[in-house]
Amino acid sequence: KELVFSGVQPTGNLHLGNYLGAIKRFVEMQDREAQCLYCVVDLHAITVWQDPAALRSQIREVTAAFLAAGIDPARSIVFNQSQVPQHAELAWIFNCVARLGWLNRMTQFKEKAGKDRENASIGLYAYPVLMAADILAYRATHVPVGEDQKQHLELTRDIAQKFNTDFAGSITAHGHGEVFFPVTEPLIGGPAARVMSLRDGTKKMSKSDASDNARINLTDDADAIAQKVRRAKTDPEPLPSEVAGLKDRPEADNLVGIYAALAGTTREGVLRDFGGAQFSTFKPALSDLAVSSLAPIAAEMRRLTADPGHIDAVLADGAARAEQIAAGTLDAVKDIVGFVRRG
Ligand code: AQP
């Protein structure tokens, strides 16, 4: 059976990349009738320092974004990572399965730690191991994410396989068959798997970009969206009629990809309508589409965040349901590893 897990960090400035690469696709998976768990990953957020009051409101804001985008907490399990202790517990066991050499290859750590690596938190280094625990605590089979998470998902698969091999005898002895953890499939794709900065088509759109003009935030109003699209970097050529013509034109490629994802079509589909058009024609169409797609989400987020009690209740209900599944996995893992349990 398909079991879908994914998460978003409550680190502020949710943007169009998070929406098109992740949250919009979470809703599509839910609508395919899969059992879905969507998590606000606050334990991941604190791998870099977060102001406590801001963190609390960002946790509620990401939850509101999930709900406003169409995730139904009655059908999907919506919860907050720190409310389900099994994530951290399984992460420790996986710290003892994962190898230093594997972690040393993680490019996101290198990017985020920057030059001052000695000063990065151990949590930032171990981040991908916690991510493996998030996914495997539910023995999830499918994980919809943006392309930047590809390497972390490969690590999740390596951890699952090593655990299955290291404990093969014990897994069978405890009646779990041959394979305890599934080898998770990453679901990365569509025209917006990697949304780029509006100021630089070679850099990913990111929460932490110093320039707010580089991203469209989910909470931007219509004027801000229109202005950011108008100012988005482009080249002087009109749009090509074939996708091949987007090669070596990263900014044009990015804007066409964003349009395609918002419209639920492909780059080919967009170029059928806009091939040969100047950016002076394409940009207003893109900005209208972005406003009409995002304005209802922003309005619903505002409505939901005005009632934190409701959001907290959704999270508490989700955590109770998530914990039921994760506790079952951890009980089995403890038996498999050889711990003596409390009975
Ligand atoms: N630019 C992007 N295009 C497509 N998908 C993206 N995602 C992030 N940026 C893009 C996807 O959004 C989900 C949640 O991301 P996250 O909040 O957990 O972490 P992140 O990748 O660190 O987000 P940012 O915005 O890039 O933050 P900073 O600035 O801290 O690096 C994931 O599925 C991710 O792939």
C-alpha cells in the first residue's frame, strides 16, 4: 500500500518553490487516495538557530499553509515533528547505522555550513539522518519533495538497506519477513521540481535569500507578486516555440516552468501558447496566474492563523494519529536491535 510522507521546515518565508515543488504536490497525492502524513519539521528547523517566538508562529504558519493549499486534516495526518518523540528516537538508532563517509558527501550541509564548518551544529550535520527517521518511522513508500532533497532521499534508501542487511537475522526471527524498512521512492518531478530565484536563474528560490525580490512568498499580496514578476531577470529574446530553445536561458526556463506548474500543464504546453511572445506579454500573464493561484491561499492562511487554538488542535490530533503508527515501528525496531523492553 502507498504511504506518503513529506515535511516542510518552519523557517519563515514559505515561497513559490516550497508550494510548487512540495505542498501543491502533497495535495495531489492526497487526492490519489494514498495515506499521507505531512509534517512541520521543527526539529529540523532548529539545526540553525531560531528565535523561539518566531519559531512558534512559523510552525502555525506552515500548518496554515498546508490547510489553505488543500490538505484535509481528516484525510491526511498533519502534525508537528517534535510532538511525536519517535522521530528523534529512531534518528539516534540511525545515527548508529549511517556512516560518516555517507554524511560527508551531503552537499546541503556543505552549502549551509559554509566556510565556518567548525561552528555548524552537529544537528545540521546529522539532518539527513533525522530525515530518514521521519520517513521510515512510518515505513513510507513515497516521498514528494523538490529536487534539492534528492541526495537526502538516496541516503534514506541507504540507511533502510543497511538496517535491513545488518539486522537481517533478527528481522526474520521477529516475524517481519525479509525486509523491514521499504526502499522509499522519491517523487521528484513536474515542471517546478526546482524553482529558481527570480534574480538569478542559476540559484534556487530559497527562504534564506537576502533579497525578498528573489522569491514570491505565499503571503505576498497581488501588488508585490506583480512587481516581483515585472522585475524578474530575463534576457532580451522572445520566448522560443520549442522547449529545446530554453536551453542556456535559465531565467526564461524558470518563468516558463513556474507558469506550467501553476497552470497544471507542461513547458511544451506553455510554449504552444506563448512561443514567439515577448516578456512584456508573458510576464503580465504569469503574474495574473500567480495572483489568482496564490491569493486564495494567502487569504485562507490569514484566516487560519488568526485562530491559533484551531491550528494547535489540528496538530495535536495529527500527532496522536502519527504516534500510533510510529510507536508500532519503534517497538519493532527495539526488538530487532536487541533492546530489552519494559513489557
Ligand atoms: N526552489 C525550490 N523549488 C522546488 N522545491 C523546493 N523546495 C524548497 N525550495 C524549492 C522544497 O520545499 C520542501 C520544503 O523545503 P524545506 O523548507 O524543508 O527546506 P529548504 O529546501 O531548505 O527550503 P529553502 O526554502 O531552500 O530554505 P533555505 O533558504 O533554508 O535553504 C522540500 O520538499 C524542498 O525540496
